[in-house]
Amino acid sequence: MTPLHIAIISGLSGSGKSTAVRALEDNGFYCIDNMPATFIPTFVELCQHSTTGLSRVAFVVDIRSQEFLEDFQRVVKGLKEGGHQVRILFLESSDETLIRRYSETRRRHPLEKERGLSLRDAVSQERGEMAFLRETADEIVETSDLTVHQLGKVIVERVLTPVPRKMKVTFLSFGYSYGVPPESDIVMDVRFLPNPFFVKELRALTGEDTSVEEYVLEKEDTTDFLERFRNLIEYLIPQYEKEGKSYLTIAVGCTGGKHRSVVIADHLAEIFRKQGKDITVRHRDMERG
């Protein structure tokens, strides 16, 4: 029997699972929402015997089928041993984002209705109860700052793109004023570097402007730091690749995420891109303020 391409979408309520399902349906997946984990192997077997040529299926597994979650890891192990290509994505957002989304839609969180909790307590409790499932995911997708279209694109890319032979590395700049990005694997604080914010001519610019870049990079402390941090990253990348990690996010933070972190993230990205690494750059907070 032909192995199936199976996507399992999990995550926090309000984090975008419905958007993920629509994106996968548009790309030929047969999607089932709120499928108890114990029923998944039976459905997969039915698909294999189907005459319709069903080869792509996606399941949403979340807090609503909580009584079946204890079987999740056993089920996934069985699917992989059966030769199926299984990708598990866990979607999450910040507490404030989830609360805002529920408030805007006037929908109730599943645990609000089930346990009589306040919305904030429901969000917090779900995060704790879903932590073990988060640990099983092939990838964690932070959706707080993604539009519906961006999220759909990310989901399709992560599910359909074969696991890369070389790790994808993202340099992510951010501002500590807005919190550390939850998707970070490595976090580097560059607030010790001279701050262009205090230079009148540079304050309104960003780290992508040449004058700001030159101001940050010309400092001796910056040169010394970049050499040391580059050496550390060069050591770590093959170690993570050896462990089978597919994606690595290196977050670089300054106070507002507009100047220093942007310059450093761009500079490091260019260094490792020239080394042949698969590099992307994202500036989370550069346009804030």
C-alpha cells in the first residue's frame, strides 16, 4: 500500500488552526478537524484502501479531544513505522494576542465553556496542558504577527517542502520592549552596543539605512562581538544539523528592535549566506513606533 503524506496540525485555541486547514485543503489535502488521536490509524488505513487516490490527509488535534491526547505519541510512532510521511505543526500565539482575537470575534474559548474559567485563565491553562504536544512537534509556528495570508503560506511551505538536507537558519531581529520571540532557539542581547537612537540624525531611521549600519558596525565593540558570536554560530550549526534539526531561529534583540538588532541580524545573515547556508532574515519590530 502506498504511504500517505500526513499533516497533523495542533496548537492553542485561536492561534490559526482553521486558517492552516483552509490552506492545506487548497493544496489537495483531505482535512479532518477535531479527530481523536486513537481514530487516526483507522482512517489512514481506509484511505490506503480507497479507490479515489487519496494520498494527502491532515488532522487537527487539540484540547477539544483531550481525553484522547495521551495516545497521541503512540499513534504518531505507529504512523511513522508504517512508512507514512508525517509532519506535526504546533501553532501558538502570545496570551495577549489570543485574548484579543477571542474578544474581537466574541467566540468563547473551549475551556471557558467546559470549565467555567475566565478567558485569561482558559488561555493560560490550555498552554500548560498542551505543552507536551508542543514538544512532539516538528515545527512550532508563532502566529502573533502573521496575517491570514502569511500564515497560510507558512503552513503550506512547512508541510509540503521536504525536510531540508541542510538546516534552514533564520536571523530574527526584535525589541525587548515587545518581548522575546517564542520561536527563538538562540537569543542574543545586543543592548550593550552603542545605540543610534541617541543620535538625533539617526533616530528616525532603521538598521537597514546605510548611515545606521555604518554607525553600529564601525564600533570596536561591535567588531569584537561579531567575531566571537560568528564563531559560536559556526560551531553550533553543524551540531544542530547532526541532531536532525531542520530549522534554527537565532534571535537578536535590542531595546526597540529598530536599529542595532536589525544591523547585526542583516550582517550575520550575509556572512552565513556567503558560506552557502540556507538563510532567511526577519525584522519583527523594525517598523514599530
